[in-house]
Amino acid sequence: MWGLVRLLLAWLGGWGCMGRLAAPARAWTGSRGSPGPVLLRNRRSWVWNQFFVIEEYAGPEPVLIGKLHSDVDRGEGRTKYLLTGEGAGTVFVIDEATGNIHVTKSLDREEKAQYVLLAQAVDRASNRPLEPPSEFIIKVQDINDNPPIFPLGPYHATVPEMSNVGTSVIQVTAHDADDPSYGNSAKLVYTVLDGLPFFSVDPQTGVVRTAIPNMDRETQEEFLVVIQAKDMGGHMGGLSGSTTVTVTLSDVNDNPPKFPQSLYQFSVVETAGPGTLVGRLRAQDPDLGDNALMAYSILDGEGAEAFSISTDSQGRDGLLTVRKPLDFETRRSYSFRVEATNTLIDPAYLRRGPFKDVASVRVAVQDAPEPPAFTQAAYHLAVPENKAPGTLVGQVSAADLDSPASPIRYSILPHSDPERCFSIEPEDGTIRTVVPLDREARIWHNLTVLATELDSSAQASRVQVDIQILDENDNAPQLAEPYDTFVCDSAAPGQLIQVIRALDRDEVGNSSHVSLQGPLGPDANFTVRDNRDGSASLLLPSRPAPPRQAPYLVPIALWDWGQPALSSTATVTVSVCRCRPDGSVASCRPEAQLSPAGLSTGALLAIITCVGTLLALVVLFVALRRQKQEALMVLEEEDVRENIITYDDEGGGEEDTEAFDISALQNPRPPGPADVAQLLALRLREADDDPSVPPYDSVQVYGYEGRGSSCGSLSSLGSGSEAGGAPGPAEPLDDWGPLFRTLAELYGAKEPPAP
């Protein structure tokens, strides 16, 4: 029995699907008087018939996959088998009595490849474990139920054109979900379904390679390759999957540039300046990017002198431009060759020929109306200074290039000769002086001469004429500055007092070489020594000059060496002063002759301050008066229709002003009582008819009546009516005096005679 079990366990162990689990068990045996319990080892084992479950199996009923059996199970029905773990009770069920294990549904190995379970035998009545739980594994056996897939597809790859056969393009990889360790379900083989004969694929690695040489991008730039992966080693019945690989040929410089035509013809007007575009040339190159960049050059020296060619910013076109001024009358056409060359050349493709091309270019020069051309680009003339007006300076000349016999008219632009120092002969361009010129005032005169065609005033050209004024010896030398110096009365004989410098405004030469000489003889108070460099040294002679109140005036003679020589005299003032020990001046006058009295500095400043204050007050007073007068004038000018006089205070009645003529209201001898309104109307008509009066009314406004009048106030505002009495003055108007006689005659109420 045990030999059979061991043989069965060895067989199951070889398959990896069956095993034997055993554990020691203790049994208590003994008899009376025995030394104690004896430990006995009982063997027990699990036995089952199957360990694998084939995936995707769908039977009509649960499938028996194994059986559990324990040595303690004597077949009496007392042993109960329990199954726990992954899928227990749902995927896998066990017969508690027999230990048979069944699978209840179809399994997918790609979802779960194995299940770990625990088996245990217990007593059916007491549920007491008869054996410790044992772990075992149920594996799902693979079948070929998954086709290969390309998880990274579709693919895109690039390979240079003109690549050699076998150049690697890309590697594609397919995955098969089946078990690679069981059978050929996951053994893949790659083939090309579409893309032959251009590309091939390695059956085992999936590396795509070029299959033919010299694939030209310019012929076909893109290829679509279909790659298939098949399992079962590619045998019939296997599953397959496919993907696409888009292969793009990248460009290489395998094509030289080529001009589409052998001759290019252009034309340009002769007045086109340097840099003017003449035309474009383009050599065709089917390559791309940097492989199509080109450089252009002119091969013939004749064309290179007159024209230039450069590449545009895109690196494709050649721009032909004018290099130097053209002249239709001198040359009417140019013929030369232009070469186009690739800037980047791959040595691997030099065998295909030179990567350049040559084309011929002909440029015709067109005639255009041109302004007159001067014989020189600029003129430099000279004339001596101080010459009489009309002296010839020089001549400019211009010609009409289109018609050399056409007459030219010359003129000087006014802005270039604002002082009108020169004139030009309109017919022949002769330039003469208008006024005598002085070089010391201005050395150069820069004229702009305009030449114009008589038959076309629009055709004109300009030229710069620089006239230099030549020097003549017309300035006598002078001292560089006024010299007023001093010498100490204690100075030693021969001491240097002052260095005297001379100045000659004439040009450098003999005329600017100046000699200086002082007084000679034994009576000379000072000595002048010529330094022969345009300066002289003033020295103290051996006999010092005695101090005196007035300074010494030392005469200096100056002359130049020009032709003719010019001379002048100047005076140097020298004061003999008393000096302090440090050499500073203490006094330049003898002490005995100094003034004994005089104003101090403080007193002098006080006087100046007072005078300044008085002047300021006078200026302020005048300004205030002027401001007041200006204010009155503004008020008078605001309204010319009225003459209003405003009184701000009371006065003495009519005696306050002379501006109001009361005589206009007076009537010394009225025929009788009169109406004031009629009198005013009469006076108004007289004023209107009188041409001597101003053409406006004169209104006098009185703010207050006068005070101090013997008659009191005439205003009715202050009067009141007493009860039972009539308003009126307290006394008769006849008693007011001669000034109110007329008013009394007009308004005085005469009492009726007594009955």
C-alpha cells in the first residue's frame, strides 16, 4: 500500500501537478507500570488525480479536476473535506464526503493563470481538524486563443534616400497574450504583406530593412508597409495580427543645381545707381532644405566689374544688381556667365557629377536723359586776399552727355555764398571775386555751383567748389595782450619782470616771424631782450628805476619779416612797488605822497546803501502813479457814451466840482414862472444842435448833498409833513442869497397880497 502511494506521489511530482503532504501525529499508548507515554508517528497524505484546468473549456456540467483523500479517512463517512482559498465555493467546489473537486465555469489563463487553495479534513461530527490545512495550486492550462497585436502601431519611420540594401528602418514588435512557455501559442513570425519589393522584415526580430538600392525621394517620397505577425511559428492554424509602417525617405544632396534656360536677358537704365536690382536668376534643385541652398558668382571679370550677384534670404535665387554707375554713351550692353553651386556638398554623391551649373547673362543698358556732368567731381581753387573786385578765381566746366553740343548755364546756389563774395559767368563757368577778401576773417569759401541744360531746366547737376584765400602780409604784429606788470623796489639788477609775447594774424612764414625791441641807451629804465620765438623778456637793468607815483611806460617796437615788412609799437606799463618779504605787493606808491585823509570803506558802503534806497523809493512811487493813471484810463475807455463822476464823500454842494456846469439850468431873466421839463428839453435841443459839444450826455451823479450850506438840504428825503402843515422849506427861497435867485423865481411860492 505505502509503496503504491510513494510511486503515485513520485509520478505526480514529476508532472508538477500532484503531491503528498504529511505531518507527524502523536498517539498515547502504554500499560500499567509503563514508564510513560510513547510518541508514535502516523503517516497521512493528500491524494488527487488531476492538477491542471484547460482554459476556455465549457462542458455540459461541472468538470472534475481532482480529488482529495486523507489516510485518516477509513471510508466510514466520519471525514469531511473542506476547501478554502482563491475561487473556493464559486469557481471550485468540493464534495465534502468524497473530496472530489469540480470547476464550475470556463477559465481564462490570460486573466488568471493559477489559483492557490487550502485543503483540510475535519471530523464530520465535531468539526475537529483531523489534519492540518495544506496548500495546493491549480494551474490553468493555456490554449491558443489570443492573436498577436502591435501595441505601438501604427509606426512612422524615416530613412535617407539612396540608402544601401539592408539599411535598418525600424523594428516592430508584436505581443501574444498566450503562454510563451507552453507550446507554440506565443511563438511569432513576421512577414511583409505590402511594401515589397522595397522593404523586408526579419521574421524573428521584426526589424524592417530596405530591400532595393537607390530609392529616390524625388521619385517617391513615402511608402506604406504592412507587417504581419503570426503565432504557432507561422504554421497553418495560427492566429495573426498586422500593423502599418509609414516610411518617409529623407532628402540627401544627390541632385546638382540646374538652370532651366541657358541664356538670361535683362535691361537696366543707365541712371540706375549702385545696388539697383537688375533681375533674378534661379537654378532648379529638387533637393530640400540645406541641400538646395545655392551660391551664385559671376565668372567673367568684365561683368563682375559692372554688376554683382548675391543669394536672396531664402538661399535659392540669385539677385543681380548694379555695382558701379553705367553709361549708355560708353557701353550699351554686357555679356557674362553666372555659376550656381550648392553650398553643402555630400562627398558620398560626388560620383553623380559636379554640383554646379553655368548660364549666360546679357544686360542691355538703356539710354536716359542725364543731367550735365562736370569735368571734375569737386574743384579746389585759390585766390590771394585783398584783390580788387573782379579778380579771376578759376573756372568750372560741365557737358551734356546726351548732346555734347548743347549749351550749359552755370549759377552759384545762394545759400552757399550768403555774403555774395563771388560771381560766376553763366555761359562759361568763370568764377570771379565781387568784394575784396580777407584771409584773417575767413580762409575757405565752399560754393555749390549748379549746371543746367538750357533746353531742359529739370536736368541739372551740382558740384562743390572750395576756394582758399591765400595770405598776404597785411597785418602788423601786435602784443598778444595788454601788459600791466610791476617790479619790487628791492629787486636785483637783471631780474626778469615779464615775458612779452607778440601775435601776428598772418599765415605762418616770414610774415609771422616777429621781432621785439625796447628802448635803448644808458637812460633806459628797463631792458627788452628778444627771445627770437615771437616773445621778449622785460628785465630790470643794472641801475634800478627809482620809485615814483606814476608807473613807467615802456615802449616796445614790433616788426615782422614779411614782404613788405610791417611794424607797430606798443606800451608795457610797469609799476615800482614796495613788496613784503614774501614778494607780495605792499604798496605801489611812495608813503609820503599818500592822501592823509579819506573815507573808510564802511562809510562808503553806507553812502551807497542810502543812495540805493532812495532810488528804489523813487522808482516805486513812479510805478504806483503810473499804475493809478493806467487804471483811470481803463475806466474811461470802457464806455465812451457816458462821463460819470462819482463822489465818495460829501462836499460843499456845487462848490465841490467844476465839471458840472450849472449854467445850463440857469435862466437869469425868465419871463415868468416856467416848467422845468420844458427848460430841460430846450437845453437838450440846443446841445444836440451845437456841433462843438461831445456826442454823448454828461451825467453828474451825487451820492450826497453838500454840507455847511446856509440853506441846508434840498432833498425831500429828509423832509417830513407835519400835521396840518404843507411841505416846504422852513424859510423863503428869496432869503437864500443871489446864488439861489433863479431857483427862487422858479419854485418860490409868492404869497398872495393881503385882502
